[in-house]
Amino acid sequence: MAQRPWRRLGMKLSAPAAVGVLLALALLALIHLPPPPDHSPLPLPALSPPGPPWEVADPLSGGQAHRERLPVPLTRSRRDQPPGRGRRRRRGVERETPLWFSEDDLQKMQLLASGQVVSKTRIPAHGQVMRVGLQLVGDAKGNVLPAGPERDCQDGRCGLIKRPGDLYEVLAFHLDRVLGLNRSLPAVARRFTSHLLPYSYTDGSLRPIIWWAPDLQHLEDANNDQNSCALGWLQYQDMLQPHRLTLVAGDAPCSRIPHGEWSRLALFDFLLQVHDRLDRYCCGFQPDPSEPCMEEMLHEKCRNPEELVLVHILVRRSAPSRLVFIDNAGRPQHPEEKLNFRLLQGIDSFPAAAVATLQSGRLQSLLLESLRVDRELWESQGGAKGLIPLLQTIDRRARILLRYIQEHNLTVFEDLPC
């Protein structure tokens, strides 16, 4: 059948010759095909990594991959991708900064780190704590005489210089941002040289400076001015009960603060072991005699829960439903056998994004990435090598918290857009 056309034309070709003719015709057809488009209409599939992004080898653990995941009920989070995968470079910031810092954070951190001290004010009853007005070199107001401490602070250009022993507050700020809580005030480590400050502030010691929020809401009671609302421990526990969600009176203390705020606070305070807010009486553990709660004889009040009050419960007038975390130095050396679980009492759910970050196994590396932005703190602690023991403590507490969530069958909630 294949040779019939050739016979009609009076041609007789051998088999090899016929194959050659066919090949020639095929090549001719290919030559006349239209050229391919510059880009394929179907994208090539992306190469898949060997596992989730957080399962890569972690240099902090000797190269072992972190794959442990606790079966905590977890919904999809807005921050499903581990934080820090993007970068942006900003004028005035020497290194690329992680994306968990907002532009507002970066501006305030720059003011705190390099602003010139133009005024000072003592904070009554707070020892070695001083509020200072700051002005950036090249600021449009640089040629204008300072308006005074109060005016500077109302303009958001003030910081609170604290004691060298409070440097832990800088770590607390970075932990807050890495976990996506965003409730603490910007803080940096700094050495001061201003002639306006006493020598104890300019002797070369590194101190934390915290941004001063001008609209923090304080009670008028001089004995309770570190609160935005007066709240006792029993009131607090009753407010956390599910049945109280809709029964709290509108004028009750702290009634505008939703449950999710207390969950963020409890998680944050547990990781840092901050007792001063929810348990200033040290009722959740047996304190050492040197603890302030023992020296001030506060621990004895644990026998009568009606006498227990919460302190440093603050909100801003511009956002009365959001807590502001202050005085976050905590206790870096607090032993694990004395961890204060009372801080978690009454909390039945935690923010999903923060829990996902704790579960990722990357908390240490993310904190190192964040702390590297603060050059003064980084260099004073000897870089990663000096900071790792401290971060390992936080990481162990995180694992203990995750186990607590699992054992008590607690849930997580999705963060709502701000």
C-alpha cells in the first residue's frame, strides 16, 4: 500500500531512498512552522523545598532540623509564612530590617537611638528613671529652641531612660514584634553623652530607652496612677469566664478590653516571667527572700485573694481596647522549676500567629535576626554567641507553654486586622 503512489508517478524507489525522502519532507514541514512565543503561556512549576520553610537546619541547634509540632488546634493564620522572609531597606537604617517592624517602629527606634537630648524630667517615685525630649539631627525643628519637656512629649518626641539592669526590656520589645503581638512600646539600647544628664547616665553604661507614649491613660488616684483602670484579681478572673462575655457592665473596670488582649498579655508575661502585672504578690510560686514581693511583704496577701490587685494595666486614649505592655524587663534568670503558671490562669485561648511562631522551632533564630538591628545591644552582648543562652531560656519556656496548651486542650484565635 505504501508504494502505490510512487507507482502511479512511474517512480520506483528503494526502501532506503523512500525513508530519506520522508525525512526531507518532515524537515521541510518543520522549517515552515511558526516561531515559538518568547514566553511559555504556562509557567514552569516551582521547585518544592524538601519541607516547610522552618524545617531547614537551624545553626543554633547544631544543624538539626526542627520538625516537632504539637497537636495544638490551629486555624490558618494571616502569618502562615514564617516571619522575616522579606526585607526592605530604609534610609537611615544601616542594615535591612525584618518586616515585623512597621515604618512607625523604625522611625521611633531611630529617634531613640540617635536623637539629641534636648530636655529632661525626673519621674517621681521611679528612682533611676528619667524622661528626656529628643530631637533628630537635621530635623526641621532643629533650629528652633526646645518647647519644653511637656510639649516635646505631647509631640511624641520623648523617651524614658531606665536602669542598666533593665536592658531585658529591649529583648522584650523584639519578642513582642517577632510574635506579632504589637503591644509593647519601641525600645533600644543606648549610651548617653549629653551634658544635660547626670554623670550616672553618661558614664558609658548601656541603658534601655523606651518610647514615651503621650496618650497613655492613667487613673487620677496618685496611689494607683500606673493603671488605666482599677482591677482586682477576683474581678479579673470573673471577667475571663465565658459566661461573662456579654454580662460585664459597660462601666465595669476594663470592660472595653476584650479577652484576646488578656491572652496576649498572659503569653508574653509567661515567656518573660513578668510577675508585676498579673501577680505582683508572687502567689504563683515560692519567691526568694530577695524578691520585691517578699521585701515589701506583699506575698502575705496571697492568703486573701480579695486584697490582690493588678498593676500596669494600661491602654492609650487613642486605642482604649488595646493593652499597652510597659515595664517588661521580667526575670531572665527565673528558674524553670519556679515558672509562674498563675500568669496563665483563666486564659482559655491564645493568638494563632504567636502560637504558630512558637511551634515553628525558629524562635531563637528569628530573635537573633531581630536583635541584630540594635547594634549597641548586639555588640555589648557579644553578638549571637552572647545572646544564645538568654534566647535558649525563652525558647524552653515557649516549649513548656506549648505543652501547657496541649495538656489543657486550649484553643487559638485568629488575629483580626487592626
